[in-house]
Amino acid sequence: MVMDRSQVEIEEQGLGANPYGLLLKALTLIPSWHYFLAFLILSLLFLYNFLEFHFLQDLFSGFRGHPVSLTYNPCSVIHDAVVSNCRVLRGRYCATPWLSSPHVQTVFLNFNGRPPVFSYRRQLFYTSDGGTIALDWLMKCDVSGGALHMNSSISRNETTPIMVVVPGLTSDSSSAYLKHLAFNTAKHGWNVVISNHRGLGGVSITSDCFYNAGWTEDVRVVINHLHKEYPKAPLFAVGTSIGANILVKYLGEDGENVPVAGAVAISSPWDLLIGDRFICRRLVQKLYDRALTIGLQGYAQLHQPLYSRLANWEGIKKSRSIRDFDCHATCLVGKFETVDTYYRRCSSASYVGNVSIPLLCISALDDPVCTREAIPWDECRANKNIVLATTKHGGHLGFFEGITASGLWWVRATVEFLDVLHSSPYMHVQKKMQNSGPHSALDSTIDQGPYVNIAEDGMVAAMCNEQNKDDSIEEISELQNIHYEKDNKMVSDAKQDECSTKAKDDSFPVIADTTKHATSVQDVKPLDVISPIRRCLDLLSRQNRCSIWLLAYIAIITSWPLVGSAVSIVFKKKLRYVLPAAFFRKHSVK
């Protein structure tokens, strides 16, 4: 017993000399559910920071939300007369407490969103290149509760405002956020039409033309069609996500020559190159990148025959990011040299300065898809027609509000802004211009036709250059007709007495006789042959916005080294024979 007791004392002394052994023994005495509780708390803290929750901040502030930040030009009439009368934009935004995270709001919007229940009216619009666009209508009478109004249509003399909506990437009229917008706008007394992208909304692609982040031609032709069909109804445009980028780019390309009274851009990516760098930065952004890529692959799967013929189908199936999809599909179909070239040409940030109609831009600073780094703050502040509204929270197209998350804050802000603008005298009115083609912010036509038509024989023809060519041909032919009329007038004045009696009887002999005399006059005055060339040069000079004298100056400067060297060689040969003779005569006289 004495030996056993001593051994125990020795073992206790050994344990006392090893603190880690004592700590391990103490940890074994803690109940296991304590460990589970600690693991749960650490996991919640990790998720709270990883998903960027702001519930505690909202709780400490009493769920009052944060004020909406407005960026505008100090001389902006749109801000002073329109935005200042919007209570929503002048107020505060508070997110739904159980959705107090940009990621949770974005995911909840795409998987649930609690959209209102209603049915659209489908109209198919066919473009000049053979494409098909699905226009889904929701009229004010459809949400008024009257079943007798379901078969009614819009008359040509209708004065009710029409809202044209451009959806986001791979979104169509069935998306939850678009249903929120359409239902609230129609309930407010307006008519809404959602212009689905090609190949979306259950419609097949009927041409070799696909949409992309900078394809503005479909928006242009749809808006022009609606303005032609309903000339008395004011048109307002709303773009969401990629649709906002397309809308702002369209407004910047056409400037004042748009039949749109006002517009709103929601959660625009602005700069696609910056957005591409941002979406590959963190793990959570890479999850969005992968999810959007899966959506694009599903879109390509619906139109596999066309993509297999026009793009790299094996590369599309192996794409792991949006950039990979754009490399194997968008760049090949749109004839862009590289992915970065596509992103630079299709970004709307460079077109903000040319927007000439009232435009409200709404973005959340915690948008997990479209980063705040791409927002063109200075460009928006420099343009008197633009007001930029940013909120501290909201996610991507989320902006849920209320305890039940039954509404979207940006929908209320959009409807109120357009309603105040409609009742004000500051709605944009289209000015008739001679050239109605798209104009780049950089005065370049390099990206005016991102898509081409490929014929069976392999010939490639740009789609949007044909209109400019036709306009120039019409203008040249018009100038030629004016010159021909002047020649005919000169000849008819010279032969007025001879042709007056013939003109009373029959007009055809007079035309033949006039043509004959015009030919003789041209024979007498051979200098008139130069006038058509001069008119063409003047026309080219006006179209290129450059003086003909500047072109001549450039030609002289660039060709002077060659001309000067030739002149020096010729004169050197002549002086070689002239100088010795003169020198001999001089010395002979002496």
C-alpha cells in the first residue's frame, strides 16, 4: 500500500509538471453539447461576415434604414423639379430584417421573390433581319379586376403612358422582379410591355443574330415601332441589370433623337471590364459567376443548332465562367477580337455623357454582382439629365422592404419618378434629325454592328452599315437631282418661248427637248464636269466633319518628303550643267 500511494503521488507530480496534460484532462470534463454550441456560434459569426449581414446595425439604429444618396449636377432641372418631389427618393431605405444581407436578398429574389399572379398578352415582333422578339403586354385594365376588359386592345389614339422594360441577363417576363414592376405600374394606370431578348420568353431564334450586353438594335426598333403605332402615348423605358446597360448605351448612341420621354436604369453593371475583374475576386462572387454561367449554358442549350454552327459548342459546354462563355460564344457570334474588346465596346459608362433625356439610375453599394467600383460618378454628376440614386444596402435587383418582403423599394421609386416626370413639363420630346443612326460616345462606328449576316456563299455583310450607306446614296442622288433641275431651268429659260406652247399640249416632248439642250450646254461648258466631283468632295467633307482644306494640308505634309526629294534630284541635274557655263563666261570677261 505504501508503494502504491507513492506511485500515485509521483504520477500527480508528473501531471503537474505537464500543463498540457492538465488542460486535456479539463477539456474532457466539459459536456459535449457545450462544444456543439460553441461551433454553432462560430459558424454563425463566419456566415454573418461572409454573407455581409447587417442585421445588428439595423437593430441598433431601430430599423430606420439609411437615407438615399443622390448624385446630380448642381444645375440639374431634373433633380430640382422632379426628384425633389419624389418622396421615395427623398426618404430612407430599410431592408427586410430577415433579408438583411445582399446575398440573401439576391438569392431570395431569384428563387422566390413573391411575385404577383397575372397573365401577359403575347405579341410577336419581327425584325428586318428575320429575328423574332416576344413583346409581353400588361395593360392597366388587366389589373383593374374587370373581366370584360381582358379582350380590349390599345387604340392608336391612346394617350396612356407606355413603359418599355428591358430585362436582365437570361431573364424574361416571367422573372419575379419584372412581375413586381409590371403589376405595380399597371395598377398605377399605365400600360407595360416587356421586350424579351431574342431566344427568351419561349420564342425560338429565327436568325443568326443573338443579343449581348451591348446589342441596342432590338431596343431601338421596338421603341420606334411602339412610337409609330401609338404616337400620342408617351414612352418611358426601364432597364434592369444587363438591360440597364443596353438601355443607357442606346440613349447615349442616339442622344436627343429618341422617342423616349424618360428612363430608369436599375443595377446597371456600367463597366463590363471592371465587373469581370470583380466577379472573379472572392469566393462568394465566384459562386455568382458560376451560377450565371449555368444560366447562359442553359440558354445556349435551347438554341444548340445555331450555336453549334456559329460558335464553339465544345467550349460552351466546358465553360466555367462568364468570361469563358463570352470567349467561346459571344465573341465568335458577335465578331469581337477578344473578350476584353467586347467588354470595352459594350460598356455603357462611356455613353453616359451623351444621354439627353431625363434618366434616373439606381444602384446598391453592396451589390454582389455589379460592383460600386464601376459606377461612373463623375460622368453622372457632369450630365444635367442624370440623377444617380445609391443605397447602402439592397443587393442585386433586390431592395426588399417590409416585414413580409412583399414589395421592392426600387419599383416604388421607379413608378413615382416616372409619374412625377410625366406630370412635369420636362419630359423629353424627340427632335427630328436627318441622320437617325446610332452615334458612339467616341465618334466611332467600330461597334455599331456587333452582329453580321453570313450568307450561304460565305459573304459577310454588316447589318447596321446598310442604313448609313443608303442615307449617303439618297443624299448624293438628291444633290444630283438639284443640279439637274438647275441645268433644266437654265435651258428652259433660254428656250422659254419655244417650249411654252409645247408644254401646254404635252409634257413628254418638253422633257425630251430639255434633256437634249442640257446635253448641248454641257458640251459647250466642259468645266461643269468638275461640279459633280466637287459636290461629292463637299459631301464627304460634311459627313466626316472635316474641312477639305485640312485634308489637303495633310496630303501635302505627308507627301512632301517624297516630292521634295524628287525636286532636289531634278534641280541638281540642271544646276550641274548651268553653273560651269556661267563660271566660264565670268572668267572670260575678266
